[in-house]
Amino acid sequence: MKRREFLGASIALSLPFSVRADAYPSKPIRYIVPVAAGGGNDMIARVVTERWGRVIGQTFVVENQSGGGGVIASQTTMRAVPDGYTLMQGYVATHGTNPATRKVPYDPIKDFTPIGMIGATPNVLIVNSQVPVKNMKEFIDYARKNPGKLSYGTAGQGSLTHMTMELFKQETGLYILHVPYRGIAPAFNDLLGGQTQTMFPGLAAALQYIQSGRVRALAVTGPKRSAVLKDVPTMEELGFKGFDAMQWYGTVGPAGIPVEIVKRLNETQVATLKLPEMREKLAIEAVEPMPMSPEQFGQFIKNETQRWTALAKVRNIQLEE
């Protein structure tokens, strides 16, 4: 009997890991979030994994690892055993703008396995309500007639708020002074106070100020108008073809996760995103669900990295850290 048990165990261990993947998941799944607890990124992770756990039949344990602009979390994930039990919520900074603007100790494509996209929120071009413009045409005309008079705040050098405005400046040829802050909150404080005049933040961060009338929205990024700003045109509608900048979120794991496990994770994530309450829950952060296959998400990450890298080179945005 012992001999048969030994032989059975030996055969099982000798089989490719993917053959035994039908037992996955047999224990809780670690889900690393590359920011501190409490913000929008963290909220999205907890909303998704709570329901995803029910669908896949196993608990997700959310672990916040902030620091280094996502570098710490990315390195932890990259070095984990590729068995599907360590995943990370990659987003536009960890797998887009950061690798494009600074040296990071990981490759956003080669060192990770794409699982699937969760969703994205658009960026929105806003101006302080005291700036005498009501639409994009008036804004561009005003900026051209007043060179050096306008400045814009960002969440920091190389952030999506920075890169999006630099993309806009490249498209229009406008001169608008960059004022970087340590986070989006102080950038908003100075915009509301009139020290800066414009910004290109994520919609979730800007919505309360737009709705209160303290700032004016001129355009949103993304393929279609936002459901919460139906009267605000997209950049595409205004003639900026291919202008795309989204605060997106998705799931990745370390490179080398077996395809059967990737398939199970993706299928259950997509099923989770299609649950009736998910759209409403994600709408709190102005996020639109955008389910993708692993292949589609992998190509998406590659495209993001390439286009932000190209912009950083043209605009000479390269950070030391």
C-alpha cells in the first residue's frame, strides 16, 4: 500500500504543473495592491476581489504594498512563485508611465503574466472657473493669446496627469507651465485657489469639483463620453484623433503562470466584471468595466508602455529616481 502511494505521488509530481491545475485554487490567493489602503486603487481591488472570490470559490487576501511608485509591489510580484497564488493589481503607473519615464527594476512585459483588464476611468481637461473659457476652442485661443500666463498642476513628474497634459501640449503646440506636486490633493488645492489654471486629472478625482462648479470640464479622454459627464465631449470628438489617456487597472502575476490557471483566472474575472452590481460599484471611482482576454490585456500593456515611452522621449521627460 505504501509503495502504491509513493508511486502515485511520484507520478503526480512528475506531471507538468498545468496537468494538475484542475485543483486550482486550493488555498487563498494573495492579491497585492501597489498603493496604501484607503484610496481609489485599493477600493477597486477590494470590490473586485470580494466578488471574484465567490465566483472562483476561494478567498482573495488583499495586501497593500505602497512605496517606490509601485516598484516594491511589482518586485514582490515578479519574484513570486508563478503558481497563480500571488497576483497584483497592475495599473497605468506600474505598467505604463513609470517604466516610460524612469529606470525601474523590472520589465513590465517580460516579468509578468497578464491575467485581464478590470476597467478604466478617463482623464478630464479642466480649468479653474475664473478662466474666461467655456469650451476647448476658447481655451486653445486663450492660451495662444496669453503665452506664459497659464500653468498646470500634476500629481508629480511622470504621473499620468503630467503625461496627459504633455500629450495635449504636443498636439496643440501650446506653452503651459508645469507645476508638479506631491500628489493630486495639493495640486487641486492650488488649482481651486487660482495659483494654477488648468489640469488633466482622472475623472474620479475631479468629479466633485466639476459638479460643484469650482472647475469647468472641457473634454474627456477615452473612446466615448462619460456616463456622468454626458455633455462633455471626448478629445476624439474635438478632432484629437487617437488621443487616449486612461487611468486603468488590471490583474497581473509573475511570468510563467501555467496557461490553464491563467485561463481559469481570466474566465472568472470576466464573469465577475459582468455581475449586475459591478458596474454600479466601480462607478464610485468613475471606472468603466473593460474585460479583456489575457492576450488582449498583454497587448494593451505593451501598447501603453510603448506610447508613453515615445512621448517621454519627445518631451524629454526622464526622471532620476
